[in-house]
Amino acid sequence: MKFFLLMSGLAMASPDFVDIALDEPAPFAGKLLTNEALAKIISQYERDLTQCTIDSDFNIEKFKANQALKYDLLDIRYKSEVEMYQMMIDTRDQQIKKDKKRDVWQRWATYGAFVLGVGTTVAITYSVNQAAN
């Protein structure tokens, strides 16, 4: 009984291809391939599979390169903007220092003018008072 089940299972399983000799009837209905045609189909399949692998590897590397380029461009842009703003801050600080020095000189000039004005007023008042006496 086991033998019968084993043989029926083998009879139901159809192999992908069967070797037959010239003038021998085919054991199934369908297409018959020569060894060259079968080799061509197998080599075409392997070539297509290899091409797909190469294409996918290329696309992955291209994507990685594009992402690296985008990152590098953003990084350069970020660094240049940081440098630009740092230069602007330094320039502003230098201008504030110049303005501060100028304010000190202006303040001293104002004090000096005030003192000179007071001194002139006192001298004129004294001279007028002396001339009147």
C-alpha cells in the first residue's frame, strides 16, 4: 500500500524538464525545449537577476550619494551663515566700542565747553563789576 501511494505521488509530481532522446515520444503534453533553448532561458534568467542586483545596488548608492550631497550642502550653508552672523556680531561690537569712545570724547567736550562758558561768564561779570567800581 505504501508503495502504491509513493508511486502515485511521483506520478503526480511533474518535473520542470525531462530529458528525452531523438524520436522518443514526450511523456507529457506541452512545449519541448532543446538543451540550447533551456540553457538560453536559464542564462537569460541569471543575467536578468544579475542586472536587477546591479541596478538596485546602483540606485542605492546613487540615493546615498544624493543624500550625502544634500547633507554637505546644508552643512556648508549652515556653517557659512554662522560665520556670516558671527562677523556681523563682531562688526557691531567694534562699532559699539567706537561709538562708546566717541561718546566719551563728546562728553568731555561738553564738560569742557560748559566749564569754558562758566569761566568766561565769571570773567566777564568780574570785569564789568571792576569797571563799574
